[in-house]
Amino acid sequence: MIYELTIYSSKKLVISIQNRVSRIEYRVSSIARRATGFTLLEVMVAMAIMAIVLVSVYRMHAQTLAMNTANRFYTQAPMLAQGKLAQLATGSSEIIAGDSGDLGEKFPGYSWSVAVEEVSSEALDEVADDLKRIDLTVSYNEYAYSVRTYQLMRK
């Protein structure tokens, strides 16, 4: 688009106005060209910001999952240990002498182990002969929950 202004007094003024108009048109067209897309630098900065944010979100998600697994284990393990101790207390002395196993299909991945030791004490005299220390451990992957109890067991 070219604008012409004709002034009869000076031809130099007409050329000057045409040059100014063409410069303004060039600036407008160059601004319009720049506004049509993003520069490589802008894209790289946006990708860097997104990468930092996504890594933080993924790390937080993984930490949440790990905490959920730990909380579930430390909620279930005491109840499983109590149940197993009650089951062992009602069983025969051979079963409670030292054993291990899993907790069945209801709790896949969970396992238990029990250790029984004699207790010796001068203060308890002959009662200590029947007293046993029972250590029960319930485990799941890297988590472990241990319970120690003492029980009188008649021979």
C-alpha cells in the first residue's frame, strides 16, 4: 500500500513522505511476521520449565505411593501379628517352637516368622522354667513389624 501526497511546491517533500510511509509499512509487516510464531529460545525456556515441574510432580506422586504402601503395612501388620500370636497360642508346642510361613491368599507377599526362647531369671525361680519369650515378625517387601511377648507354657 503506497500513499502519495503531491505538493506542488517541493518534489523533495513528496519523496520524504513516501519514504516515511514505506518505513512504517515495513515495521508493521515485520511485527506481524514476528507475532505469528514462537522463537526457538521461547520454546526451549517453556520446555525447561515444564520439565522441572513434571519431574517434581512425578517425584511427589512416587513418594505418595510409597507412603501409602508403608501406611497400609503398618496398619495391617499389628492386626496380623495379633492374629498369628493367638493362633500359635492355641496350637501345639511343636508349632510354636519356631516356625515361619506366609499369610495366605488374602495377604499376598506378607510372611511371618516366630522364634521361641527359654527365659531364665533368678527372681522368678521355678516359674521361669515355664516362661517363654516369643518374637514374631511380620514382613512385606522391605517393611518389617516385630512383636515380643512372654507366655507361660506348661509342659
